[in-house]
Amino acid sequence: MASTASTMKDLFARVGNVLHRGVVKGTGGRVGGTGFGMPVVILTTTGRKSGKQRTTMLTTPVHDDSRVVLVASYGGDDRNPSWFLNLRDNPDVELEMNGKKRTMRAHVASVDEKAELWPEVTSKYKGYAQYQTKTDRDIPLVILEPA
């Protein structure tokens, strides 16, 4: 059974996600379109239990035309975020970035891919390195590539 603190964190994350998505969509990304100096993206996954479409607001520290890297940090929580569990089980996702939607395929970065990407990820936002010190869980990186 989830602790009260975990339940509250999950609730605040869901509410914050809905509010943030509304602001970004309502302003065409002019407000809330970046976070901590990184572009904000809207990730749509398929729920692993429900089969329903789920959307999440995330930042991407590393991105180009051929890939977008996401960090499944959940603020250093000991649990993986739900969006990560969803795309791990169903890697076909939709990504909206800079107002453009793309169908993409996700994979969890291998040990070698993470070793290559982690220094770049943490140079874009030092908070990711701090999150890793808060948990024994190895924070996964997810690589999205065009489907």
C-alpha cells in the first residue's frame, strides 16, 4: 500500500501536469514551454493497465531531429514514474514538441547509451545528478526515435 507522502506526491504531480498542459496549450507554448532551460514536451503513452491514452508534461535535456531523450527521475523518488512504466510496456508514443506532434518509438537507454548521455543530461540540468543521489534506483533515460 502506498504511503500518504507517495499518494500526495502522485496527486500533486497529476494536478500540476494538468495545469501545466493547459497553460502550454492555451498560450501556444509561449508560457510554460520551457522548464529549467529545457524544452517542455507533451508525451502521450498508452496506459499499461487501462489501455487509455495518458499525457505527461516533461522536459528534454538532449534532443535533435533524430532523437529526444527523457529522464525518468520523478524528482529522485524511489519509484519509476507512471509514464515510464507505460512506455516500457508499450513503446509506441506520441510526442508534441514546439507545437509539432510526432509518432515515436521509445526504448530504455542501454548501460552504454546512458554512460554516453548522462554527462550531457546533467550538464543541461544539474538537478538530475542530485535526484540520483536521493534514490538507490538507477534513474533510467528513455530515447525516443521517429517511428
